[in-house]
Amino acid sequence: MTVTRSTDRADQLAALLPGAELDVLLVTDLVNVRYLTGYTGSNGLALIGTDLRAFVTDFRYLEQAAAEIDPSFDRHRGERELLAGLAELFPSGELRMGFEEANLSFRKHRQLRDVLPDRVELVPVDGLVERLRQVKDSSEVARIREAARVADAAFAELLEEGLIGRTEQDVAFALFEKMHRHGGDRPSFDTRVAAGTHGALPHAMPRDREIGRRELVVVDWGVQLDGYCSDCTRTLAAGEPGAAETEVYAIVLEAQLTALRAIRAGVGAREIDSAARDVITAAGYGEYFGHSVGHGVGLAIHEGPTLRQRSDAALRAANVVTVEPGIYLAGRFGVRIEDLLIVTEQGSEILTSIGKELTTVG
Ligand code: ZN
Ligand code: ZN
């Protein structure tokens, strides 16, 4: 697989280091390593400084690394315990090295302190590479777009097969199999299929229980393609829906459409959340919408920016985010509607192509 622009990415990261008062960043989060170098294996790290592009893996991954890694990086063979040989890779003199505090365990931090000379100061860093990942380049957008297309195609086939009488697990597995057949690599997270009262649990796992008539069914699924994820939710009616279900569905849909209309580069993440939340609150269901309205999607299924009240961030062009309000009525049913979209200067481009009117399936 060729990885485009990873040289640029490492350069962009190096350009951020002086502002963070760092000489070098040690990248141990494997998603970040992949983003910067192209490496897709499960043991590797990168060191990036102004003039430093080093990658370390152990003997099991040498060939893979040779094939995948951007040529701007010097490749090094380390022990399986990669931190052990790190000291040799450092330029001379005193320097401040950032490490990814969300990824490096306490034990590894201690090990790092032991192997590095005192002239290297260890500085915890939060989300530097993640900040770069929030703005997608064209090759990333192309992969996410294709992942969304695969997920949509699989779902369309699922609808033709019906839901009533099948177990939640059967439906989840069928969706997985269809995504695979349409070219997806693997699900981007465990497919959720939640019928009836189970739908009131936002992260319900599919059960070995048949979907009944007159139940709403929340289906949340996504697929990975070349590492990039898609994410979508639809709520379906298995047989004719009741009046309460229809009413709540209409409120969630209005909330979702209102939030979508509010999206464009420069708008605060909090404002998008409020746009949806205000509709749901005005309808009297505010307390039943307990999660944030959306999240970024890329190499990880959940990444920045998060569209929530506790955010001061503004959307930027080429962010890829979800908008997914929901209403969850414990003991009764749940509704969530989620689209995946690219933020643009003028608004957004929605990558999900599936209709959002309440669809009745037999
Ligand atoms: Zn989802
Ligand atoms: Zn989501």
C-alpha cells in the first residue's frame, strides 16, 4: 500500500514542536505512528524532531516496515521491547522530548527514564498528532468516502432481507458479512443492533434474541478501509411503528437536520451540539439525550473534534465528523440517527447516502 503525504505529515508535526517547547516527540500511539509513517504493524514507534525522522520496530516487522514506511524515515531494528535501545537515536546535547501521555504507561515511562541520559527531559504531551489528524487530506477523505459507500451498500441489502424473527446477533453478523463482500476490511467497531427496550441503551451489544413485530431497531455500524473508518446509525421500524415511536423519531430527525444545517467551518463544536439539543429539549425529551451530538472519524472511530457542550473548539474545513442525536426511553425504546460528513467552508458534504424517513421493514 502506498501512503501519500506522510512526509508532509511529519514535517507538519515537526513545525508544531517549537510552539510546544519540544525538540523531539516520541510517538508510541500506533494509530499516530501509522498516520505519520505509514506503518500498519503492531509494534513500532517514531521519533520526530526538526531534523530527526526515526522509526523503530523489532525483527518480526522489518520487511513490512521496509515496504510501508515513508523513505524520509531512518528505519532501526530494536528489541521487542522497543524503548530499550532508544538512547542511541538521540542527537547530542540537552533536549526536551515529548511523550504521548495518553498512550505511554507508567511502567514504560519509568523504563524510558532509566534508558535515557539525564540530558533528555521527558515532557507529557496531549494530542499533538491527534490535532493534525483532525483535518483530513484528499487521500484520507477518499478512503472514508469509500468506506461509507461500502457500509451503505451493505445496509441496503440488509433492508431487503427484513428483520422480524431474526436475532440481533444474526443481523449484526449479516451486516458484517455484506460489508466484507463489498470490499470492507473489517468493521470499524462492534456492530450494534438493538431492538425494542434494548434500543434505549446507546451502546447495547446485539443479543441472541429475535426481533419482534412493532419494535424499533437501532442499527449502528461502520467499516474500515485501508485503516479509515465509517460510522452510521439508522433506526428502523420492524412492522408498523406505534404513535409514540413515530413521534419521537420525528423529533430526533428534526434535531439531526437542524444540527446538520448549523455545520460549516468556523462554527463552534458546542453550537452544533446545542442546535440538536435545543430541538430535543423543546420537545420535552432533553433529559433522554445523554451523550454528545457527534465526534470526529478517521483512522480511529472516535477522534477529534468532539461535538459537545464542553468544547471550545471550532470546526475546520476537512474535519470529518458524525452528527448523531438520540432519545433513549428506558424500558420502552430508543431512536438515534447518525450521518457521517465532511465539514466545508460553506457547510458540509454528507457522506451517508441512506434516507432518513422512518423506514418500515418486515
Ligand atoms: Zn455510530
Ligand atoms: Zn458515532
